[in-house]
Amino acid sequence: MSSKAKTDQFIDQIAEIMREQGMRMTKPRERILRELYEASKPQSAEEIRQNAGFGPSDLVTVYRNLESMLSLGRVQRIILENGTQLFEWVEAEQHHHHIICRHCHHAEPIDFCAAHELESIAQRAGFSEINHVIEVFGTCKACEKEADPAK
Ligand SMILES: [Zn+2]
Ligand SMILES: [Zn+2]
């Protein structure tokens, strides 16, 4: 399948989930989703705005649409140490965490989740609707090399 066909298929899947949840696939949402799906790494709302061809005044629109699509389960938010928010698409039902380079935002998925024990503690404490956010930060090999070419 061509990459265009893959993206189209992704858009169709999301449109279906939207219909089930009473949301509509709008042109701005489709542009954002295409950009998310075709990007090689998580991006900020501002990067998505630029790369998806929105105008300089459209940041709020992009951000609101990203927010509204988090509930679909196919768009995920990553919050960096400094509070910067990045967005990426995820496979259905694929809960995962990341190792993120704090310099270039290169992100590698970690398939393993260490939070089950923590969630059962929350459960025993009587909490419901439990969720967790875990990200691991560091400096990737490429950024380390750039900072110190001798390495
Ligand atoms: Zn890096
Ligand atoms: Zn987890």
C-alpha cells in the first residue's frame, strides 16, 4: 500500500470512531491527523500548525482540535519536563510510554508499562477512573554527539 493510501485508511478509521462518538471529521481535523500520521516524531501544536499549512493565527484552532481528539484513543499527548506538549498518533489499544530526547524530541516507544502496581495501590485506596502519565527523558545519541563531537 502506498503511504498516501495508508494515511487515507488511517483517516477513515478515525472518521469511523468519530461517528461512534458523535463527532464530525472536519477539514481542519483531517489536516491535523494527516500531519500527525505522516510525521516521524511527536510534534507541538505550533509545529503541527506550520507543517499542516495553517495560518499564523490558527494555533488556537489547531490546539482545540488536538484536545478534542484525545478522547478518540488514537491521538496521544506527551508532556515534556518544561511543560511543552507534544502530540502523536498511536495504534489502537496500544498503551505505551516513551523515552524522549529533551533536545530534539526524538521519541522511542517503550512497550513495557511499570505502572500496574501503582494503579492497584490507587485502586486499594478506593480511587476509580484511574489513569497514569509516565515519560522518561534523556539526551539521544545524535544530540550527545552534536554537543561533543569527540564522543
Ligand atoms: Zn536528540
Ligand atoms: Zn503505562
